Amino acid sequence: MHLFRNILLLSMLLAAGSGRGQKSKSTPRPEAASNALLWKISGKGLPQPSYLYGTIHLICAQDVRLSEPVKRAVNASRRITLELDMDSPTLRQDMQAAMKMRNGQTLHKLLRPREYTRISHYLKDKVGIPIAQVGMLKPFLVSSLLYSNLLGCTPISYESVLVKLAQEQHKEITGLETVQEQMGIFDKIPYAVQSKLLTNLVSKEAEARQEFQQLVTLYKAQKVEELRAVTATSTFAFPGYDKLLLDDRNQRWVGAIGRQATAHPTFFAVGAAHLGGPNGLVQLLRQQGYQVRPVWR
């Protein structure tokens, strides 16, 4: 139960920790570069505005801040839409069915003996989990279990905070994609590539801790484009898979965002790396004819 709860929370690292973008050569204008976390969606015949909010999926509890503009946007919305429907009664079952690698693959088969031993000791000493308990899971899920140690806290997600808020206000919670769609991405990224991320997190622990703290700092400062630039050269990501992780999903989501916003004023919350750049949700929504403006106060 405890292990699954950790994996369910930490598997939401898709955008915040592994999203990648084009590194900027100059400092762009804030609105053009999406250097804001909260955006108001209006126009194109929408009866009422909806909102788009960039989250960071993993953060220490003391660093979680829902600003007054965010709270007002939630209050003005009839539903909250996340990447996944975190309130779904089948969420646990769906996750459990999608966590394992295909074709009987395991970490023992993927890793070199020295790497396997080192990761085994790390998991046992730092996380308190025997490698045999997680060796059949997709490697990115095993990587996610290390984040608590690297962040120096028991992390929570903005998604969990928003779910609680929605439940308190009796608002409907929906998702932009299914568990099968999200977890299926990690059957398209080779398990060997995911294993490399896992070994990097263990062998370069100090560097990983420093980078994660940098990402949190950039997120709290709402510097979305700088956050993307850092991850663009990160050792702790999936080089070459930005289209799969970000762009393709954004293209799928933008239609759903339009439909939901037309039906009800909605508060959309996705990983912050999905917002900016030429293929980000802000730009895609503008291309669809919506007015998308930053909200800072």
C-alpha cells in the first residue's frame, strides 16, 4: 500500500522532471515566453473564461503555494481537469495494470551487474525498498522513488492539493488522458533509456539534487522558459523524446481543452513544461483562436 501510494504520486513527474524544450538564446518577453503559471482562456465564443495552470509534480510540502489568483480561478471554475482523473475509482487498478515492463523484462536483465548491485544498495539504504519488490516495474517508476531522498523531504504534488480543494468545493474532477495513455508512453521510450536515467540518479546524486532544487526555484519564480532550458540539457531526463512526452500530448490535449472550456468554465492544471514554447499549450490555444493571457494578480 505504501509503495503503491508513493509510485502513484511520483509517477506524475512526466512534465516537470522529464519535460524538455528548446533552449532560449535570449531573454524573451514574459507573455510571449509563457513566464507565468496561471493563464486565462477566453474568446472564441466561450461563455465564461477558463484557466490554465502549470504545476510541478514533485515538491516539498512547505514549498507548495496556491496564490490568491489561483484560488480565485479555482473558485470561478465548475470543474478541475488534470492530466489524469486523480479522483477516478479505478485509478489504483489502472495504475497497477500498467506499471510492469512488457515481455517479462526486469532491472536484473537490463542493468550490468555492478549497476544492479549499486542501485539495489541505494534503494535499500536510502528508500527502504528491496530491489526485488520493484525490479519488474518500468524503470522510470523506480527512478521516481528516489526523488524523496534527492529533494530531502517527502514530496507531494500540486495535483493532490488541487484534488483536495476540488473535493472540498464539490467540483467535478476529470483528466486529459487515461492512465493507459500516459503509462503507455513509457513502453515507447526504450527501457534501456529509462534505466540510464535510473543509474544517473544514483551515480550522480549530488548533481541531481542540485538540479532538482534549481528547478523548484525556477518554478516558484514562475520562470517557465528557464525551467525548460535547464531540462533541455539535463542528464536526468529522456533526450530525444520531447515530442513524445510534450508536443504530441499537447496536440491531443488542446482539442479537449477547447471542448471542456466550451461546456463549463474549467481550471486546467498540467505540468509547467507543457505551457511554453512554440508547441506549448499557450501557443496552441492562441492558434485555435482563443485569447490566452497571463494572470499574475
